[in-house]
Amino acid sequence: MSLWRTFKVAWEGLTLNKARSFLTTLGVIIGVGAVIVMMAVSAGAEAEIADQINALGANLVMVMPSFSRGGFGSGMGAGAGRMPGLTYEDIDAIAQNVTGINGVSAEQTTNQTVKAGSTTLEDVSIVGTTAGFPDVRDYRVAEGRFLTDIDNDRVNKVVVLGYDVAHELFGEQSAVGQSIKIASTKFTVVGVMGEKGVVGNTDYDGRVYIPLTVVFKKFTFARFGGDSVRTIYVSAESKEVMEDVMSQVTTVLIRQHDVDPASPDFSLTTQESIIDTAASTTEAFRDLLAWVAGVSLVVGGIGIMNIMLVSVTERTREIGLRQALGARPRDVRLQFLFEAVMLSLLGGLVGVIAGVGGSYLFNELGTMRTELVTESIPLAFSAAAAVGIFFGYYPATRAAQLDPIEALRRE
Amino acid sequence: MTESLIEITDLTKIYGTGAIAVHALRGVSATVARGEFVAVMGPSGSGKSTLMNILGCLDRPTSGTYVLGGEDVSRLSKNRLAGVRNRQIGFVFQSYNLLPKSTAARNVMLPLLYNGHQHLTDGECHERAVSALELVGLGDRTHHRPNELSGGQQQRVAIARALVNDPSLILADEPTGNLDTQSSEEIIELLHKLHDQGVTIVMVTHEPGIADHAERVIHFLDGQIVSDKLNGAKRKGGKL
């Protein structure tokens, strides 16, 4: 019998039992759908992390206090009684002495109530930062000016508003030159930032910016290390000068902190290395998910094998009849193999649609971010086909080996 | 002398080995000419089913030869036997063996699907199926499913299926066993009609009334032929 004929016979076999065919494919549908959704979810997570890190700015070197070598003890001994951590002076020193950089900044955030006239905004992110912030973040002022070094040096009570905050407080009026109250302290608005929206987890338009030194003085407590920042961001001019910038920053901070170069109380890392670390984590995560999804695909295949075995038993008489009418063992095997492969391919097809649709839906509903991995579609589909052939072969062989006399005698 | 279609010589069939061996056929020899209508009778266990299986190329003899249409088919491979069944033999079973969910036409077409020698298109297959159904008087039932047909009609569909590949031999195993008298008569009449057109028929039956319609009756007992005689041949319209 020609392959096309066999295909049609097999197709008839499936359509004569639609409900069962559908239930049989369910395992494969779920398996294939799971593979695609899982890969989309982990790709989405990866992209999310990369976005968040990239949102910090390009060619970024991050300086963080390090307690790993001797912790507080060594810090105090070497640094002549100072608390470990990074200070405003460190930022200043880097800005003054390191070449090849766009800017240096740090952020210390506190949440406070903001008031202007009769309008009150609760729980606004107050970001204490330095003049380098717009350069580091590549984020510009739309009106007025940003904070300056003088503002920080003199602890000026000035504020730059995020776009949304400015509009909520002052509507269409210009905010620059107006006064607002943050907690109980009066600030003068000197600028309004341009619109940036939400990047990663940060709503840039809903924040306000004041000098870092003001945050230290008014909102945190120096006594508890409140005058130190957790991270200093240094933006290098280009990828090529990153190495050089890092070694300069190291030299400056060693001198600044007066620590043993062999065990500095700070560490440097780049955005790239963070992305790499994050990527390797999410990759492991993705592999795990792919395995889980793959296992469900195999379970789906076993489901097909079960039903095909039942089907062969049920249709023993039909098989005997076909053999009597001239079907060769090969024809019978192919018929049942085709049925199994068609089931799994149909399952694969529906699974792809379900997987793509599911990924899209997750994204749209905001459940989680997903990014469809295009390769996952042919991958899942061919895995489904392989499952069909592998798990269909045994039942098909059983059918082909039936003795026509026995088969015809069976009730 | 007419040309012989079936020549079996000293056929034996043994199931199992040693102490539990069952000798189903103990040296059977016979010849059936083209165009003959032969009835095979005998009690159950006499070996007539075994003989039919071998004649139908569903089984191979333990020893002896079976020549069908000039070709020795007693030692062919399973695949070759499938081909012989497809082209040379049409089966009619006691329980019709129709595919319950397929129409009459689809059922009749079945042997054509496995006919690798004539490359028939789907349309040609359908045409041949319809003309076979017309031959058995069911030209108006091509799209009916078996459960929409009476027992006699179902058996006629099965006969159409047996005829569709234009075989040299029709093997009928108790073709009237599941039918009432009226339907049995119709089936026998149909077999007569086919016989008149030159089809060779070998039919197993245990009803003497049915066997009387054949030209020749072979009796089996304990794996051997005990009688083989020509019938006084009551033809059409005989009482059952």
C-alpha cells in the first residue's frame, strides 16, 4: 500500500474515534505547550534582569563596600577608626581624580511625604544623589537644572522633581522656583526631569531628587553608618576604557580609605559581570524547566503508547480482516505507526498554539514577562514527532505480528 | 478436462510438538477445477477450518504442497502470501467482518487499498466498489453503514468485498451460519449466480441443505477426507 493510502487509512482510524484521539493527545499538548511556555518564561526572566541592569546605564562600574576580608575589624584598623562603607567624599574623590568617565553618582533612597500647597503625596521615593546622576543614568532634566556639586557641598535644600510628581503637585504650572515640603523640611524646586516611565522596577517619573548630603543630614543617621552609600556608580566613557577606569577607581579608593591594597574594604564589579552571573543563574533555571517540560512530554508519549496498545487489542479483528484482505505486516505496522505519529504531531500542533497563546496571555495579563523563544517551536514539535515514533513503534509492531487466523477468531 | 485451480498434495498440519502435538490434517490431497462450486463438511475439529486457512493462504502447511493457479504457495513468505490473498482470494466470513463505522462502499474498497499491482486512483476504487455492490444487488446502499443494513445485506456487502479484486477463488466459511432462512436463500442464490459467471467457490458449511447446492461435497473427519462426491445437484430454488 502506498504511504499516502496508509496515511489516509490511519487518519480515518483517528477520526472514527475523535474523543479518544483528543484525550490521547492531551498529554502531548500539555508537554509541548509546557516546553514553549517554560522557555518563554525563563527567557522573559532573563530579559527582565538584563533590562533592569541595563537601566542603570551603559558601561557602568559599580563600587560596593566589602566586608568579606576581615569585615568590620580590618576596616576599622586600617582606616583609623572610620566605619566601613562609601561616603560622599569617595564620590568626590573619584569624580576629581579618575579620567575617562562620564560621571559618578550614588543614590540613597528614603520614602517621605511630599507636600505643596494643599496637595499631599504620601510615600514618595526621595533619592539623594549627586551631580553626576544624569550622566550616569543618561536621564535629562526637562526644565530648570539638576543638582550641582555646590548643592551637595553646601547641603542646599533644593529638589528636582520627577515628571509625574511635578504634574501632580503643580498641574500645568511651572514647578521651578516653587517651594515644597518633604517631611517637615522646606525645599526649593530647581528642576523637573523629562519623562522616562517605568524601567525594571523603578518608576522614574514618580521620584524626586535631592542632594545626597541632605539625605544624610535630614533623613538618615550618621551614627549608624547613615552617611555611607551602598553603591557608587561610575560611568565609563566607553567599553574600551572600562579596565583603566576600574584600576584608577581602585587606586583612588585605596588612598582615600587608607587600606591595605591586598585587602581593600570595597569591591568593583561591572554591569556586564552582573548580567553574566544573572544569565548563568537563569540558564540553569531554564534547563531545569526544560527538563521538567521534557518529562511531561515523555509522559504524554507513554499515554499514546497505552492507548495505542488498547487500540490494537480492541481492533484485533479489524487487523485480522485487513491481513486476510491482503495487508502485509508492514502495512499494518505503518498504519498504526502513522496513527501514533499523527496523534503526537496533532498534539504538537495544538501544543504549539497553546504554548504560544499561553506565553502571549501571561505577558498581556501582566502575570509575568515572557519572551517567545522561536527555536522552542521546532524543538518541541520535533520532540513530539520523535515521541510518536518511539512510543508508537511497539504497539504497531504488536499489531503487525498478530496472526490473522487468531485475530479473526477473536471476539 | 477443465484446468485445475487448486491442487493440494499430501497436506499435513501439526500444531504443537511432542506429546501435545495435534494432527489437524493427516495427508489431504484434492484438486478443484476452475469454476467448480465445492462444499466442505465435517464436524468441528475435523480439520476443515485448518484446510480453509491453508487454502486461504492465512496459514502454511507443515508438509505437502499447495498449488494455487499454477503457483506453489505452500512455502511463500508472509508478505508474499498477503499479496496472494489480496489478488487471488476473496473471503466470506460467517460473521461478515465488516468495519462497523465505514460505509458499504468503503468496506468493499478495502482490498483495493492493499492492491499494490494496480495503481488505482481513489475514484477508480470507488467505481469498482460501487459496481461490485451493484453486482450483489446493493447499488442503492453504498453509503449505508453496516448497522443500517440487515444481516443478509451485510453478508452481500462482504461478498462484494470478496469480489472486488476479481479473485480466482472465493472462500466462504459458513456464509449462512448467522442468517435466517430467507436471507440464507438469497445468499445461496447469489453464490449460484457468481458460480454461473465462472467464479470458483469453496464453501464450508455444516448444514446439509446448504451443501446440497454445491456441485461437489467433500466430507472431513479426523483430518482426513472421508468422502468426495459429485452432487445430484439440485440447482436454483432448492429447499433448504
